[in-house]
Amino acid sequence: MVNDDDGTARAASRGTVDARRVENAGESRAKDSGGSGTKGPGDGKAKGRPRGRPRSFDRETVLEKALLAFWEHGYEATSVSDLTRVMDIGAPSLYAAFGDKRSLFEEVVRVYGTGHGSFTDRALAEEPTARAAVERTLREAATAYTEPGHPHGCLVVHAAMNCSDAEVEQSLRDRRNANIAAFESRIRADVAAGVLPPDTDAAALARHVGVMVQGMSQQARDGASREELEAVAKIAMTIWPRTGTHTG
């Protein structure tokens, strides 16, 4: 009985060792081939392959949805859960694709500036005089701020309302002031060229344009129609100084 027990024990031991050899060989082949065999955590994964599922949404489409949410509710009142709901993506996908809420908003503002809010830049670039650029800006603002299909007013103006994020508020303020500075630069150029009187207060006149544009944005939010805003724009242009034969 002792010999039988010892023999059985030795056979069992040899069986265990053989099984381990087979298992180790299988693991080695699996690592070499990157495929079959017994795999531990991480075995068989191609090096350099990104983790997680690839994004399955169109970036421009979801950005436009985020833009409309921020435009309607402002930066502060639009939560990440609001964004994931309207964008129809999960929070991990949002963070992976756009970073945090502030980074997403910054991208949205850039998109707005090249799309819905681009009429000011176009007017400044395409019109021959400051007066013509301002008149066109106010006229197109009346249309852009009231057209259907998106929130009324200007995103860069409205999104700053009740904003407690100092960096976001400053960024939007800088954008609004940059527009005023651009108008002032054009006005000064027209003064130098004799298109406007030499005593024209370029800074005050440019600030007047800013007041009109931002005020029209709020009026549109409050329900003013395109026609009403166009009438306001027409009155605003009556204060514009003229000189010589230039009509701008």
C-alpha cells in the first residue's frame, strides 16, 4: 500500500508538471502570435491600438448641437448632463473628444464666429468704408439675431450672462472689445483718408456701434422683430458724420 501510494503521488506530481508545461507553451505561442492560447490581462492586444470604442458621431453635428445649447441657456446654466443629452453622446465621449466643458465652449465660440456670427468680419473685410461696414453690420445683425431655427440674439453676448467663470467671461469680453477695436481702426483709417471729418471721435463712434450691436442682441432676445431692429439700425446711422463727396 505504501508503494502504491508513493507511485500514485509521483504520477500525480508528474501529471501536474506536464500540465504546467503545456499551459506555459500555450501562453508563449499566444504571445508570439498575438492571438490564440491562454491569455492573461492585456495579452494578445496589438501594441499602439487605442483603448475604448472609436467615436461614432459626426463632430460638426454634435458641435452645432452644443452651440445651440450654450446659445439658448448661456455658459453657466448649461451643464455637462445637458450637453450630453442634446449632443446624444456619453460623458466619456464628450471629454475624450472635446476636453472639459470650458474647452468645448471655446470651440463652440470659434465655430459661431465663423458661421452664425461672421457677418461683422465679412462687412469689415468687404465694404469700402467704415460707414458702409457699420450699416451692413447693423442690417445683418437685425436678420441674424431674429431668424428662425436657432436662439435669438448673439451667443457671445448672451452666454456671458450670470457667468461665474472669470476666464470664460473675460474671453467673451475680449471678443466683444475686439470687434469695437476693429471698427475704431476702420474709422481712423477713414479719418486719415478724408472720408470722415478730422474731428471725428473714432473711439466714441466705434463704442456706439458696439452699444447698438449688443443692444440689438438683447432686444432680439426680448422679442423684437427683424423689422423693428432694422428701424433702430436706420436711426443709428443718422448720427454718422460725413464729409466731402464720400457717401460710404
